[in-house]
Amino acid sequence: MKQTSSYSTFEPSPSGISDDELTALALAADPHATLDLDAVPWNGAANSYDSPLPEWYMPRAMAVRHGRATRVTIIVIIAGFLLIDAFGLCVTSGFVSLA
């Protein structure tokens, strides 16, 4: 005999579900009800990739194509820091000083 619960006939309001409605649904649900054989697990995201955080909480970074000027600027900054370190200087505080 299959049990039907009150949440199967629940109609949420157009503005969304309030906390009171969610509480009523949770209290009305049968904690010992068995799952249907065709039930699909919900993982919180539409895509299925391995990540410690769900997609709705922290989406993946989008790849952005940068131009040649951006790449040259980054290389010049990194080379400048390496050159400062090669001369034994320090820029931790933002000012060049002896290390």
C-alpha cells in the first residue's frame, strides 16, 4: 500500500515559498516514507562535475580571452619582481628597500 503525503498536492504561492510553508511541509512529511523506484537524486546543480562546492553556491570561473597587451604587462611585472629579488632588494611593504 503506497502512502500519499500532503506535500504531493502542495501548490506554492506565485511569489515563492515562505519559511512557514516550508516548515509546514517538513512537519507534514513522513520521515519513514520509502522513495519511489524512479526517483532521481538532486545534487543542487544542473551540471555534474566534481567540485567540493555546488554550482549555485560558487559557480566556476569563466574563461576570458585577454589581448597581447595584457600578457605583455603581466610578463613585465613578473620580470620586474624577479629582477628586484635578483639584486637582493625587498618590495614587501610596497617600497624598494634592502632585504
